[in-house]
Amino acid sequence: MTGIGFGTWAWGNQLLWGYSSGEDDPDLKATFAAAVAAGLCLVDTADSYGTGRLNGRSETLLGQCLRELAPASRPQLVVATKLAPFPWRLGRRGFLKAFQASRTRLSGHLDRVQLHWSTARYAPWQELPLLDGLADLVQAGEVRELGVSNVGPRRLKTLHERLASRGVRLASVQVQLSLLAPDPIRSGGVIEVARDLGVDVLAYSPLALGVLARPPGWSPGQAQATALRSGLYRRLLPGSESLRQAMEAVAQARGASLVQVALNWCRAHGACPIPGVRRPQQVEDARLALTWTLSDQERQHLDQISLSTSVRMPNNPFQSA
């Protein structure tokens, strides 16, 4: 059974998460400390996290937290960031400045660098030189591990083969995976291919941006949310009612929460969920999820309902096949 990590997409994001530096930063730093104390094994960020003038804010905040981390706790935590293949980042050295800037914002704490998304669908000529450049950084000892993100099963095989030909291990593939985004668990999907290749799977948005944390009958008017998240709630809550009822039944039988059920469903499929956390109390659900696992019968029942549910999380437009 895999561990649980945490993500920092919301750290600096005003548009979707309503970030406010004056109000949120103390809570975010307390959340980081709680997550490390709870044994969460990986923290994920990206050089593009943070909207507008706050671009890079997530890495900067995380770097501040890492500077204050007790030395004894550091080896237990994998620090991972993602570099965006923007159109102006070209060639084998196209990520070099971005990598150095990310490492600086992270106060030198960086274990895994990841390609943020695949360009295979719109600029296939761009992707492999950038990947080779990341592999160069690993072979030069600048960073320990390399991962990819938003890559489908066919592209995963191609990128894995490219790196293997150079003797570079592909550590992880990060994809959207939740009970409202179950495609990776299908036969021939990313989960199966990654397992065959020996690549770890990181599940982002395992709570479907909070939808799967809402009990049956919950109304969007019961909590404050940005306009974008409120729209997502209005779209997904009615169609996911039966799914959340099934989750609630498991949660009640386990003396657990819907969040714990959602996280453990990902773990039951061999993926490490990386839920976004902004408050210390959110970490508690992740900590408690590590104390139990779904039975095969529970997982199969949730699989069946998930795959038949009519509503789905929006697909990432950069996800490759």
C-alpha cells in the first residue's frame, strides 16, 4: 500500500483558491509542519503555481517552510516540482534557467523534477529535447529523480523507453485520478502501464477539488468558494450524489470521513494521492487515512459506481494519450 503526499497548487492561487498572502501564509506554514509530522511522504509544487504577479509563490512559500524544517525530518520527505513546457522553452537547455530558478525558490531543497505536461498533442518536437535536458540534470547530479505529469499510457511507454536508453530511471508519472476521474484504472490505462514499467503513480486532485469531501445532500451555498469552484460544485454535485452515498456508507462502517475513503481508493489502486492542503485540520484526514485500507470488496464496489457515474471532472487539456 502506498503512502500519501500533499500538493501546493492552492499556495498563491487567487483565481481558483482565493489565496491571500496576509491571511493564508501562517496557516500554510502550520499546514506544512503538520503534514511532515503526520508522515506525508512527498510534497508537490510547480514553477507555474501562483496566479499573475504571484507566479512562483508556491515554490517560494515551500522554500521558506523547508528552511525551517528540522534536519532529522528532511530525509523522510521527497520535494518535487514541475517545470512547464512553455512555448519559449526550447531545446535541450530549454529548462535550465527555470530549473535553477525553482531550486533557488525552494532554498536548494529539490529531490525530483517533473515535466509538467506533455506537448505531444500540439508540439511533439518540443517534448523529447526538454526531457533529455532533465535527464542531463539527473546524470550531472543536479537533482536526484525525474518524473512526468499529464502523460497517458502510450506516451508514458515512449518517454520511459527514451530515458531507459540513457540509463535514467523514470521515478513517477502524475495524473488526475479520483472517483470522479477514474480513467487511469481502466484496463490498459496509466495505472496498469506504470505498474508494468515500475513507475510510481502520483494522483493529483484525488478529492476532485473538494467535491468528494462533500456529504450527500450538501449544497454549494454551505461554504465559501471562488466562482470557479462554485461552478464546479453546481455541475458535479447532483450527478455524484449516488457515488458520495456509497462513499458515505464505507466511511460510516469504518468510522472515517469521505476524504479518507477517497484517498484510500487511490491507494488501493497503487497510487500515491497528493491532496491539496491549506489548513492543519485537512492534514488530519490524510494522517488518519494512513491507518486503514479499503478491502477488495469495498474497492470493487466503489470502482463499479465510479466507472458508471455520468459526471466527470474536466479533463486536463494537455493530457496526452
